[in-house]
Amino acid sequence: MRKNIFTYLALLVITASPFLRSQLLEDKRQHTLLLRGIDLTLQQEYDSAETVFKTIIAEFPQHPAGYLYLAGMLQTKNTDYGDPFNGKRYDSLLDAVEELSKKFISNARYVAFGYYYTGSAEAFRSYTKSENGNLPSGIFYGLSAGASLERCVELDSNFTEAKNILGSFYFWRSKMAWIPFIPDRTEEGIRLIIESFSHPYEKHLASHNLMVIFIEQKRYADAEKYGRIMLKEYPDNRLFLWNMMTVYEQWNKKKELNIIVARLLKSTINSSVINRYTEAVCRLKLAQNAIVENNIKSAREELTQVTGLRKYIGTTRSDLKKKISQAESLLKNIEQR
């Protein structure tokens, strides 16, 4: 993770108790469909999830939720598969969210919801702009998202759904607290995300944000806690498997790391679309562990598999060529033993 002010601002993203019920979608069918779409996204059944979110849009075209969660699913799918991203479609969905949110803002009953959906769309834009290297736009939308979500919580202090992204904003902005007039709201930010974990629409995103934050703080046991919770429900989810891989690697828990890497590799290979960069990362780690254990045969097999991925160079978002070069160097070293 690059530690600079642009990155910290860009990292905005990513059973209800009684006080939450007013924040759930009022229409029971819309609520049920949304939970189903989220569940299918976490199961990585993206085509089925898209069908559900499209159904929400078709049945509730004047409500921003379907558009927002379809955009979120497309973002998740792109991150998972590493495949080409349809930016125009994504932007059009977020445009719809922001336009429909205006009607909510002009209605006294739903004004907090309007600011929530506006802020969420801005946070999504912040993330994708930053991921694509447009840091100034990422910062602009990140600040706009923070302002919109602050307004939401000002209007309704119990608006738990908004506290996930807002808490993330406070945490990462606090990395710049050395600048005058920027307060350190680190602990407040974490507290807000933990509060949002109780919301059925936010649990998965809150878990991810908490894992990233706790890894940043080297609070590995806390990060592991949320990873275990999500992997208990979704054992093959590659986002949380990757997060756990990061936890165990930085925590220097080699046994646990090897187990989680094997799980991530299996999930990746069994996916309908194989992310070859993720495959290469996993095989390299398994090979490195095999070398430490003096299991040269196993190491050679994994490294040979990595070098066999040359034909996919240029098709992945991340630097597959670099991973293949690392594999070639390791193969050369073990052959010289």
C-alpha cells in the first residue's frame, strides 16, 4: 500500500436491530431482492446477481438502490476477474443514482436517504477514478462523498447504513492529521464502521473495510476476526481469502498462510473466469513455501505452472509479467542446487 495523501483519500471504498428498520427498504420485495443480489455477489455468481439487480431497477425504476448495487456488483466482478471494465455503463448507473437522489433530497421524509445515495455514488466514483490512476478526480469525489454522508448523519444520527463509507473517510483522512485543520478521527472512523457492520446491506463492505484498516494498523487478530466471520458464510469468496492471505503473510503465520493460499488458488481455478494474476500470486507463494520446506518437486511444479501463463501477459490488470519473471528466477535457483 502506497502511503501518501492521495491514496488515503482514495481508499474510501469499499439481522437488523429495531432502530435500523426505518433504514431498510420499505417495500418488502425490494428488500428481499436486494439481500438476494448481495448474497449472489458474495457467492461470486455475478450473472445471477446482475439479473436480480436488473429486476430491482425494472420494478422500482425511480429508486436509486438497484442502480447503485448493480454498479457495485460490476466493480466487484471487475476486481475479482481482472477483466475489461465497462466504464460508460458504470458511470451511467451512478448518474442515475445521483439524479434519482435529488428527488429524495427534495422530500423531507427521505432527505437523509438522498444524501446517503448521493454520497455512496460519489464514493464509488472516487474508488474507480483512483484505481484507474486519476488521483485528482478520486480525491474530488472522495471529499464530495464525505460531505454528503456527513450531511446524511447530521440529519439522522442513527443512519447506520451511511457510517461505513463515512467511517472509512474519517480513518484515511486522519492519516493527514499533521496538516493544520485536519482532525485525527481515527478511532471515530473505526467505531462508525463497526456500527455499520450490524446493517444487513453493509456487513460485507464493513468487514472488508475493517480488515484493510486493521491490517494497516497491524491489528492482525482483529482483521482475522472479520475475515473468519465472512469466510464462514462464504468460504470461497476470493476478496476475503485475499485479505486473509495478506493478514497471515504480514502476521508471519506461515502455516495459516499456506492453507489460505491453497484455498484462494482452488477458488480461483474453479471460477468461471480465471484471474491469471491471482493464480500466479498463489502459485508463487506455494512454491516459496515448498522451497523453505525443501520440497523441490512441489516448488518446481508450481513455478512451471506460473511460467506457463506467458500467453496471458497483457490480459490482466496487474503485472503478470513480473510474477512470471520471479518464477523463472526461482526455477533457475533451484535447478542450480
